[in-house]
Amino acid sequence: MEITLDYDTLGTRLRRIGPAEITYAKWTGRPNRVGPWELDYDTMGTRLRRIGPAEVTYTKWTGRPTAVGTWELTYDKLNSRLRRIGPYTLDYDHLGSRVRTLGPLEISYDKLGSRAHVVRLEGTDGDALPEDLLLALFLVLYWREQQARSSSNR
């Protein structure tokens, strides 16, 4: 199966993962819905606290996500890159900047290499990802975008 990721007309915001639509809040520009799930943020509106029924927990001091619902998040030795989200392992390209695989998903990027463009899942038919893979993929792409945005603001 091959799933296309669609972006807005400027190419900056992810609008769709296959048939799962992503909507954004009008004033803040943050995603507020992904497919069937509503997203909730903390009172300051800076951190994602819940996606559907799954609560996102963070470390007390660094503000790094540690779990999503029952899924634990595992990071590399330097705690800089996410290596596992629940049952799904993440692998990166040689420079370590782009996620290439997420569990059984293979992620391809556009010609400039900056945006995830197509996701492949071998051995299945249809046009929609299973809900657990959709959740994991959205979170990985969301957190990578947040990380890129915060590093460009420095």
C-alpha cells in the first residue's frame, strides 16, 4: 500500500495522511484534529497533552515526551533522537535528520528532501493506515516539525 501525504498550498502544513484529514486551529495554527482524533494542548498551548484518548506525558525538567497512552518512548544515548514509539522502531538516514522507517512503514521524501511525501506499507491493500500506525506516524512527523521549528527560532 502506498499512502500520499498532502500539504497546504504553500507546502508548509501537513493536511492529509491518505484519507485522514488534519485540521488546524484558526488563530494558533496548531493541528487540532487528525482523522478521528481531537488534539488537546496544555494551558499555555505549547505542548500536546492528548491525542484522542491517549495522554502524552513529559519529563518534569526537560519537557521531552516520555509516553503516549500506554506506549513508552525511547531515545538514543544522547536523548536527542526518538528511537522507538511503543512497538515501532524508528530508523534515520545517514545524516540522522530524516526518519526513513517507522516500524513497517517506509517513508519517502520530496525532491528537496525536506517533507515526507509517500509512506509505503508492504503486504497490505487499501488506502488508509491502521489507526496505531497513523497515530505513530502523525506524532513522529509532528514532533520532527516542532523540533525543526524550535531550532530555526534559535
